[in-house]
Amino acid sequence: TNAGIRIEVACTRPEGADAQRPAPVFLLNETQGAVPTNSIAARGYALVRWRMDAADVPGVSAADRRAWVHARALDWIGTRPELDATRVAVVGDADGGRCALRAGALDERFALTVACGVDGDGVADLVRLVAPRLVYRVGGTEKVRTDWAAARDLYRAYGLEERRGENGGADGRKVRA
């Protein structure tokens, strides 16, 4: 609990994860729907999901609050020796994807940012702010592809093309672990 915000964290770890073999982590918020938890753990990854109970904070958007909670969840991951806080992917879909981009842009501790089906103003700027760290897009509209193409130019200019990826399928949100 911090500033009247209660954060609940749930963690699914792969078998054998411990301080000597910490697991890389996928981090997402509770509202992201069905996630193949067992499949993720079977492949050696941990899944950390968070849920926040908070009243509106004047002058702070919901997206900013959720990006802040992503960072607090990453703080928690850093206290767990069986989780590798240096290999955390922040992941989200739609509004959650925009929050993941914002969290990845604002906190350099996230090794990978994955945004699914994200569009709207400012997306290209958020992607650019994630650079030079890894960023991946799944799906989206033509506008999303245009926004990400603009961000691609920055990655290309700095020789970072291999640190940016995308899957532009029409449905775009069917990601298998």
C-alpha cells in the first residue's frame, strides 16, 4: 500500500525457479483477460499479475497510475530471489498495451515492452522512448502500423533494428505462449 493505493500481486513460477536459477518474468495487470499461465510456466517463465484498488487521484490519469503500479510490481519482483528482475517483459493489450508502453518508456528496468492492439495519439513517441530496449508490437490497425513504422526509423537510425519487432496480423491479439 502506498498513497492510499492497494496493490495485490499474484505470481506463477516455473518449476525449479530459485535464487540460483531465477526465472524471467512476464508482467501484466489483472484486467488482461485469459492468459495461458500453465503454458508460460512450463516454458520456464514466471507470470506476475497485479490488481490495483485505488480511488481516482486528482490530476493523474488512469494510464499514469497503472504505469506507476507496473513499476511498483517490478520493485516487488526485485525482492524475490526466484525471479530475475533484469529480465522482465511488461505486457498489455489495448488500454493495457498503452500502459505497458508507458511503463516501458518511463522505467528503464523493463527489458522488453510488448504492446498488443495499441493505437491512438502518442504511440510512436512512447515506442521511441522505450529505445534502445526491446519493444514488440502485436496486431493493430493501419494507423498503428504507421505509428510503429515512424518509431522503426529511430531504431534503424541507431542500428537497433533487431531490438524492435512486430506481428501485424489482422486479429493481432492471438499470441501463444
